[in-house]
Amino acid sequence: MTRHAFKMKLKKGFEKEYKARHDALWPELLRELEAAGVSDYSIYLDEETSTLFAFQKLKDHHTSASLPSTAIVKKWWKYMGDIMETNPDNSPVAVDLGEVFHMD
């Protein structure tokens, strides 16, 4: 199992909308994430900076690298693109974070 953390940026004023969209996460997207080996996935918001901090666990031999090419992930990115900082392909601007400490 691998732990993976990254950050993204939410546009100001969309905090409630971001939460509402995730509270109603599409079942087909959830199934795609699980099938790719993603589990224990959490996203936190720093309201002062609008920075989103995401953490997930990836199973051994996971296929999460293929997620960006799936139709459902592309559809989600387009859906979320109006409230987040995005790349030209609608993917969220995401920065991987290196682990500096862990305690079980």
C-alpha cells in the first residue's frame, strides 16, 4: 500500500459548492476509483488559502495512473472545472506532496 498526497486550488467563494458536489459523488466515479486501487481518500480545505489537500491510499499494483484517460474522470473534471484552477484539458492543477513524517 502506498500513501499519496497532493494539493489543488479551489476558486474563492465555491467552498459550499465543492462540498455539495462531493457529497453527491457519482457512483460510477467511485467505482472507477476503487477499481483503480484508490482507497481511504480524503480531501481537506484550508479556507484561508482555498487550498485543497488530498490524501489517498493506493493498493499495490494499482492502476490509478490510467484514471485521467477514463471517460468518467474526464466528465468529472469538466463538471468541476468552473470552481477549481484547471489545466487546459480541464484536469485540476495538482501538485504532488512528498511525505516527511508518518505514524501508524
